[in-house]
Amino acid sequence: AKAAELESFANEQAAAKFSYVHELGIVKLWSILENAFDELTFERLRDPQGRGFEALNSLEGPLLPFFNASPAEQSEFLLGKLKSSVKAPLQRGVGRFEALLNPIGLGGLVEPLVAKAFIDLSETRNVIVHRGGVTDKQYLARCPWNQAPLGDKLQVRKRQFDWHACAADWYVVEVDARLEALLGRARPVNHDELQLELMASLRQLNPVP
């Protein structure tokens, strides 16, 4: 019975071009990005120079426990307060990460094609995680290029996942370049070429309109 069930699922996924695998990939990709930029912000907050930004001065909390905490505990506290202050979890797309990076001097411009892909990534992830992959009005309004019928189960294709992954790669390279600049180091020589290649791929993968 179990073998027959697995065979049936495999046949369904083959017919759907393995949508389930790509759904898992999208959820995992977003989690990796969240953890990576939370960790980057945490490490910047551990550095005394990383705490010298004006936006951190307005954060509130109990002074004595903070004073008695270890540097790592202080950074964890500041990270939590900062995320709450800028409402990072409520921001859409790449805004979720820029909201954290701006107060620590790592914010910057994001190419429109990259921002569009991040909107699609975050909104698709939210529909998968919170609605079982079933489209709603909010999803269709925010991602009008995905012409899925209202109330239908999303069919995530490899092209869509590749689009998201390509945008994530571009953004990681961009933030790395910002960090190098903040630390007074030269931009890595391969960054420009790599971002140009990724942008060319994004143009090919970008859905219309």
C-alpha cells in the first residue's frame, strides 16, 4: 500500500513537473536568506563600530539586564529590538532585509528586476506556508505576472525557482560589496562581472509583464 501511494505521488509530481520539490526549494531559500541576514546583522551589532548608527539610539529596553549581559547576549537583544522597531517581518520582498541592513550602514539600492523577483519569492513562500499553496486575492494583486486563477493550487515550475535563486545570488553579491565598502576595502574584482551575468539571466527568467 505504501509503495502504491508513493508511486501515485511520484506520478502526480511528474505530471506537475515536480511542483512540490520547487515549493520546498522556495521555502528553504527564503529561510536561508532570513537566517543569513539576521546573522550578518547580529555580527555587525557585536562589533562596537556596528553599534554607532543613529537608528539604534531609539531602541528601548531594560538597562541593567542589558548592561550585565554578555556581548553576544547584548547583540541578540539588539537584533530582536531592531527587527521589531523596523517591523522587518512585515516588510515585503527584499524590504524585509533592507529594513535590517539600513540601520547598520549596509542598506542600498536594489535593481528593480531583483526587487520584483524577491516580491514573487516572498509572496509565493507565504502562500505555500500559510495557505497550502492556494492563491488568494492578495497574492494575485502583489504578483500580477503570475496568472494563476483565484483559489487554485499554485504550480511552481523550475523556471520560477531559478528566477528566485538568481535574484538571491545577485543580492548576496550586492550586500557583500556593500560590506567591503563599509570596511574600507576595495570591491572584489569579480563582483561586477558576476552581477552582470546574473542580471542577464534575470532578464531571461523575468515573467511578463
